Amino acid sequence: MARVLIVGAGLTGSLCAALLRKAATRPLHLAVWDKAGDSGGRMTTASSPHNPQSTVDLGAQYITCTPHYAKEHQSFYDELLAPGVLKPLTSPIEGMVIKEGDCNFVAPHGVSSIINHYLKESGADVYFRQCVTQINLRNDKWEVLRETGSPEQFDIAVLTMPAPQILQLQGDIVNLISECQRQQLESVSYSSRYALGLFYEAGTKIDVPWAGQYITSNPCIRFISIDNKKRNIESSEIGPSLVIHTTVSFGVTYLEHSTEDVQELIFQQLENILPGLPQPVATKCQKWRHSQVTNAAANSPGQMTLHLKPFLVCGGDGFTQSNFDGCITSALCVLEALKDHI
């Protein structure tokens, strides 16, 4: 049985796992490792510590599908729309740029429910808090080392973490990356920002006419969403939840500051935009060091193959573009590269 490791439980990693399972012509043992404590990657949904049903999307907010991808990736959208993992976005988002023919979708159970759908489809063994540190070549297999736990061996490894994290890996992988590939990986750049989730008591009223709003005149805050309203969910038992995304310039300036200090600064600016907001019962501040890809790897259509026998391949939005369809494209390219080996 071929042992396949996928590093990263974000959209590309989870979809790779589901596609590999579907396409496999022989039994596969699929493992997904992620250094975070939960699935989602940059499509993560956080829960209130007081009520797990009160959630907030800290990464991607909604999915925009162009007419081109509506056709190209129709089966993927259909698969998520049928069971209600995705629904059309009908709530008002002020300041949203709407292009002709675009469709917008929201995940009623939080954006990480898309990831969980694919992980479930894949039947993979998913392990969290697994930070990969080294990859070595041992007897035609990959020996993968992590911060905790003993090394494990795999026949195929797929790396879907951000490009800078691939370049930080130690071991034989350092010498397997060609000079040209290294330059391509080093050229991938990302914006940085913070996201602040706020959870409120049941019955709290936030009286604004919108579910989300793009802010253009604030040095700190770029976007605010009332997540339950964005998803069209009204409940007397679950309080509202808010997410605030900072501007990229703020994110870059305060990247190395403590999240406590950053949270305080966001609160001060939030008071100017939404004065008189009640005190939240819980908060969750997330630093996105690698938020959206601003410059993808050149001449790398969806994936980058680092080694052929055994197979070591990289995928993710760093090789396409930073959105839902970019990740689907990358996962399909990884599948194409691996299909004769599974």
C-alpha cells in the first residue's frame, strides 16, 4: 500500500487528498499533517470558547466565481452546493466590487466546512500540531521529521504550505531543490494582515444595514463582517460574531508586535467606525503572515515537482492565484503529476 503524506490541511491539501483518493487505482494510505490545531489553513473558522455554535471566519470570507471558472470548475461548485456546504451570498456587502457574470457564495457553517468536506471525502488520517522540520531521502522513500513524534516514511509527499515554509525545511530536500526552483520559490510573495474575531452574548444587537463592509478611509481596518448575518443565520440562542480584517500596510507595520497590542489598536479604530459596540465575551486574534499571494511562482503551472522517484511535489495558491479556483487548479495539477504513480 503506497503511503502518501500531504503537508497542509488547507484548501489545496484537503482537495488533493480527496482527488487522490478518487483517482487511485490501488489502495492508498493517505495522511494529512498540519502545524495548526485545526483544519482550514487560510480558510479557517474559529469558535467561541463559550458556545461552539458561535463561529467566525478568520480567513476567506466568501467565494467569488467568474463565468470562466463557473464552467471550468462546475463539478466542484455543484458538489458543494448540493449538500449546502456552499450557498449563494445574498446578504449586503457594502463596497464590494461586482463584475458582470460573477457569482458569490458563502459557507453557512463557516468556510472551514469546505475543507472538512474534502477531508471527509478523502478518508485520510488527519493529524494536527504536526510541524514538519526535515525531509530526507531514505531507501527510495521520504523520511519526514517533525517537531514532536518520531520520523515517518512515505512513498509520496505533497507540500501545500506557503513557499517560504517550504524553503525553511531542512535535510536532503535542501539539495534537491534546483537553483532555478529555489529562485521561483523565493519569488513568491504574500501580503500580511491580522484578523480579529469578536464573539457576543446571545441577544446582542448590532444595528447596521450591512452584513459586511469594505472600509476605505481607515489606516488599520479594511473589512468588517457580521458573520452570522453574512451567512443569513439568525438565532436567539447564538450571539452575533464579528470579524475585522486589517489593511495590508497595518499588517506589515505590526507583524512582529504582540497580538495583545495589535488587538488593542484594532479595538481603538473599531470604536471610530462602529461607536458604542458592546464588550465581546470572547476574542480571537489571528496573524496572517502569509495572507494572499501577491506574486505567484513564474512558469510553474499549478505545481512544482522537486523529485520524481520517490515523488515530491509542491502545490498551493503560490503556484496559481490566491482564491478558491486557484487552489482547485493547483490540486488538479498535483493530481495530473501524480496520477501515474497512484
